[in-house]
Amino acid sequence: MSQQADGATAKSKRSPAAHAPAKTRRAAGDGGRELRRTGILVTLLLSGLTAVSPLSMDMYLPALPEVTRALGSGAGTLQLTLTAYFVGMAVGQLVIGPMSDRWGRRRPLLAGMVAYVVASLCCSLAPTAELLVASRLLQGLAGAAGVVIARAVVRDLFNGLEMARFFSTLLLVTSVAPVIAPVIGGQVLRVTDWRGVFLVLAAIGALLVVLVWRRLPETLTPGRRQLGGVRGALWLMRGLFADRIFTGYMLANGFAYGALFSYIAASPFVIQDIYGASAQEYSLLFGLNSLGLMLMGQLNRRVFVGRVRLDKALGWGLAAICAGGVVLLMVTGGVFGPAGTVGVSACLFVMISSLGLVLPNANALALNRTPHAAGSASALLGTSGFVMGAVASAVMGIAAKDTAVPMAVVQLSSAVVALGCFMALCRPWRTRPAEQRQS
């Protein structure tokens, strides 16, 4: 706790908002108070911005085998389109998050979403696998604006348990995106080729640009913005890393995303190529897992938040992912006999659903410690996740394609490291009850 206090003291000297009363921090000026009152509007708009990431990944998944054939490239090369997107999302958040602390939320968000539309059109026109990889990198860089700034806006508007509940609500809406995205992608492939998927993404991005322009006011008033340019942003992030507990939540969140993204990267080939499911069957299985994630997030919002310490709920979620990973490794390794689609899918359902306890609570606990630098903290949270996603998808690209064991190994390893970081750095058994009631 002392390290966090020291870091907060040093950073508060650079941010007058750190000394503001809680009510002031939770409502950023007239625009923020107005936005808080329009609950449905803020939920849908922020959910739409956050959904850019799963839509960009998951609508594309049923098309991966077709893209491999159309562009004449191997599966490993096409896995790089996922890796490039993850890298773009990681780097983009790291840049755009501090920009939003310096210049406010609206301008970086609008610029990023316009660039996302352009990059999606470039993906739809890519004639070679190499140009598709480059376009996906740009798409990730630009799409990062919606993800990182949406989290920062939540921190501008909400605090404590209220923020945890809102993140769970956000998870409900954004979980619909993975449910319907592969289905939409599969249906798009019935009437056109894989290029049509990116045209649909460009149209979604254009719609979000219009909604942000017309409906999202600025939530970070000039008096609460960070100064100091690049050097100030680096100093601010250094202070965030110095907070041991924030770093623990960040790493737990990041490695949990590693388990998720290794599943996203490998599952189209595991379920379709190894176990023989069709694109439509795969999309339904993928949607079922996303539905489990959504339902667990709502269980967290309605039952756990306010009744169970957030650290405890987070620990339960991480332990469940580890348990599911152990069983998945045993199933895919043939311990119980020849693996089948049902057994593998059941293990994946447990692991992905358990993320509904991990993601909202890790984000809320981390951002609750950083009211003075929500954009930078959001950037680090998002970047950690997408760095793990880039590594996981790259590993999946070079792993053997005739077995699901590599996917199970990467998922289990990510979950174990996430739990280890949480226990070693956050030390939840030492957390004071008073702090948990506020967080």
C-alpha cells in the first residue's frame, strides 16, 4: 500500500484533479453530468466503441480458411493478420490513452475512428497477404481509440462499486458482439467473399463516427487534463508502474486476455480443420462461449458486486480458468481417450465464461486507483492485453496444426501466470475491507 501511496503523491503534484472531491472526479463538467443521466445512451455508445475490437477480430474468424485459399498463403501467414491487429491495438492504446489525458476524449476518439474506417476499406481491397497484414496493423492502431477512450470515459463518469457495476453492464452489451460477430461473418460469406466482411466493418466504424460527433460530449474538462507532452506522459506511466497493486491488476488482466486471444486465434482451425465443424457450426459454438461470458458478467454485476469483495471474485474467476485449462490439456492430450468436439467445447466454455468475473473486476480495481490518469491507465490495461494477444496468436501461427494441445498449453500457461501475478503483487488477503467497499 505504501508504494501506491508514494506513487499517487508524486503524480498528484502533476494533476490538480487528484485532490478534487469524489463527486467532482466522477462527473466531468456539465457534459459529464448530462451523460451520466442518460444511462441507456452512455451504455450503448460506450459499448459500441468497445465492441469495435471484438467485431474486428471475430467477424473475420469464419473467413480465415477462405482467405488462406484466396490469397494463396499458408495458415501461419494468415495468422499474422491477427497478430498484426493485436500489435496495432496494443501500440495504439499506448499512444492514444495519454493523448486523451492531454487533449480530452473527443478529438483523439474522432480522429481514431475516421482512420479505422479508412483502414477497414484498405483491408477489403488488399490484393496480397502482406498488404492485408499491413492494413490490419493500421486497423488495430486506429481502432484502439474506441477501446481505450471508452474505458477512460467510464472512469471520468463513475467511481468505486458503481464503476465495477458499469463495467459488468458494458461486458453484457459488448459480449453480444462476439456472439453475433461470427454469425454475421458467416452470413456475409454466404452472399459475398471475405472482402465484404471488411466493408461491413467500415460501415460500422462510419456509424460510430457520426454518433460520437453528435452524441458524446467532452468528459474531461481542461482543468483536469495532464500537461507536459511526451515527457510528462512517460513520467505518468512510470508512476503507474511504480504502483505494485495497479501493476498486479494490469498483468492479471493482460495474461487473462492471453488465454482469451489464444482461443480466438486457434479455435477456427481447431474446431473446423481438426474436428471437422463447418463455419456455421463453429460460429454457433463461438457464440455459446460468448453467451457464457455475458451471463457470468451479469452474475458478477447483480450478485457479487457489493456483496463479495472484488478481489475475491477476481480470484475465483482466475482459479476457474486455471481449472478449465488443466482439464482441457488432459482432454486434448488424450488422457480420457480420443478428444471430441463436445469435450473440448465444454472446457472452453468454462474458461471463457469465467472471464466474466475477471475482466470487469480487474479493470475496475485498477482504474479505481488512478482517477488522475484514466487515459494512461486504460492504455496500459489495454496494451497488456493485446501484447499477450499478439504473442499468443503468433505462437498459435507456428504451432502444430494437427492437434489442439498447443492451444491448451498456451491458455493454461496464461491463466497460471495471471493468477500468480494477482496473488504475488496484489496480495488480496492483505487488502483492507474499507478499501474494498469503495473499490
